[in-house]
Amino acid sequence: MRIADRISNLGTETAFAVSAEAATFAAQGNRVFPFHLGDINLPTPSTVVDGAQKAIADGKTGYCPNAGIPQLREALAADLAASHNTPYEAENIVVQPGGKPTIGKFILTMMNPGDEVLYPNPGYPIYESQIEFNGGKAVPYGYVEGDANFAIDFDTIERGLTDKTRLLILNDLQNPMGAESSPEELERLAQLVRDRNLYVLADEAYFDMRYAGKSTSFVEQPGMAERTVVLYTFSKKFAMTGWRLGASVGPKEIVDVIAKINVNDESCSNHFIQYGALAGLEGDQSEVQAILNTLEARRDATAAGLNAIEGIDTFIPNATFYLFPNVTNLMEAKGLNDYEEFRRAALHATGVSFTNRLHFGREQPNEPNKYIRFAYSGIDVPDIEEGLGLFKEWAES
Ligand SMILES: Cc1ncc(COP(=O)(O)O)c(C=O)c1O
């Protein structure tokens, strides 16, 4: 079989491989405590389900406009105009089958081969994959661990900037770290973007997954709405990961190109699901709030379980559904220096399944610390407590 050369540059999301490994372990009769995947084991709100079912019954089963149904574009524009303090209109919204498609389509639209793109690492692995697949150079920037957050390491950004840097990817409310940028950090980034005339992808997959405080979008920084595409997704807020619906939000000139890519890729996003999402946006929000309440209790249980382990001290993020504990001492105490060896040893001894730093972009030379990621979106509190109790026993033995 002759596969095209360009495919050698295409990466993947290796967290799915951890999932498969955990499933195999479970199929062998073992108990698994699933902290590996950022999926949600809670039902989609009935507003969305009813809206989609009605749309099917009403015959919304044919093609629809490539950029999305006008009602959803309008409703999302109004919603985001309010939450982002930005005068978005329907023309600024192009509906996508999920949040993820915005990443590749933004890069395809804004990056020429040979251009350099700054992206967060550790970070969502699809950035690296799409940049390199499309012939760009992926230039990582990092984070430094503080007492109660991870902060962007501006030294790595300064070092990464060249006269070929064109784009910056920002994932504020960050996967895998749960990091949240301070207002000063966002200001400093915006200054850099203006000085260097960059364009920005603001991946806001977790904008609404917040338990305290208020999310502030990067587009609120002066001049940023004109040069930023926001990745919006229904996946997390409405527990709709498998429905596949999201949007790219930004300047009309960019949105129009992305709509043209839609014509070439999938024609349109699923027609009746857009009516479900519309009903979700416009309907009663109590089930959406209930999802957040459930996740908050899981966050607290996961943080408490992890922090009870000798050698682990993880901060409690106000947003996302991830914890990213530093396990440098723990790995050393267990005599395990290799990330995957450590992960498998924990899985086989305890059934606790998690991902590690290697699943979130290429490891950089001389990283001083080791980290693993716990996603608590797909596991109930009693299982969190039981699993982390076993993990503690193993870790401290
Ligand atoms: C940072 C980040 N961006 C984008 C996505 C993609 O979301 P979706 O499932 O809506 O495609 C995810 C999903 O986990 C994510 O963590």
C-alpha cells in the first residue's frame, strides 16, 4: 500500500490509545477507574434532546447551509456577544461538527507552509499535529508551576519568536493543566500579538466549564477580536461530546473562508442537531447548571484524593475538568522514571487509569518535573474515592 508522504506528518490523540488499553484491561475482568479521557458520563440536557427529536420529526433531515442554520448562528452570536463583550453577529459564526474542526480549518486558512506557530505544550495534541501536517513549524511554549496555578512561561514565547512567526494558539482554561491566565498575562500576550502582527486561535473549549469566578475571553483585549478566531464547542457545556457540534467565531473574512472549507469537507454540520443546540442555548439552563455542580463535586473529590497522597500537592482549578499533579517525587519514590511504565504500573496494580504529559505534545528537552493528568468528567464520586484510595495505597507502598 502506498500512503501519501504528507501523512507521515499527521499526529494523533494518544489519549484514545490509553482508553483502548483500559478497555482491554477491563475486558480481562479487572475493575477500571477511568480518569483518562475528557469525556462526560452525564446525560445531555433534555432541552437539547427534545429540540433535536422535534427537528427530526419536523423533517430537518436534509442538507442545510454550509455555515450553519441562521437561527443557530444568530443565537450563538447573541450569546457570545454578551459573554465576550464583543459585538458578534451571525456573520461572525460558522457552525462546525465539534470544536476540534476549528483547529485544522484555522491553520489551513491562516498559515502558509513554512510559517511558524506558537502553541502550548503540554497542550491539546491536535495543535502540533495540524500545524505540522499543513507544512508549518510548531514552536512550543510552556508553563511554570506556581502555588495555585500554572502560568505561561513568557521566556519560552520570547525564545520561540522569529520573523516567521505568524500565529499564536492560546488555550486559556487549559487542557491538560487546568491553567487559567491572569488579566496581566492576557494583556502581555495581546501586546505581543499586536507588536508582532500575529493572528490567534483562542481555544475556548472550557470557557463555560467553570465552578467559581467568571471566564474572560482573550478577544476582550484591545484589537484582539479583529485577529482572533474563537473555538466554541457544545461538547462540554451541554455534555454533547458524541453529538459533534461547535463553531468557529471570528472576523467575517476568516469565517467565510472556513465556511468554504466546510463545503469541501462535510457540506454542513448535522441539520437536526443544530436545532437541538439552539433549544439548549435558548431553553432553561437548570440541567446545564446541574452538570457543573456534579463536576464540581467530582473535582473536589479528585483533588482531595490526590492531595492525600504523600508527595502530591495539586492545586484546585476553578475551571476545566482536569487536574495535573506533579508526580516527580512519587515516580522517583516508586523507582520509575519512564512515564508509560509508571502509568501501566498504576493501572495494573490499582485499575486507576490516567494519561500523562506524553499525551499532550512532544516532551521538551530537560523538563524539570513530571506530570500526570486526571480527568474527572467520566467518573462518579464513589468511584473517584475508591480508586484514589487504592492509588494512595500503591503510591505509598
Ligand atoms: C482544548 C480542547 N480543544 C478542543 C477540544 C475538542 O472538542 P470537541 O470534542 O468539541 O471537538 C477538546 C476536547 O477535549 C479540548 O480539550
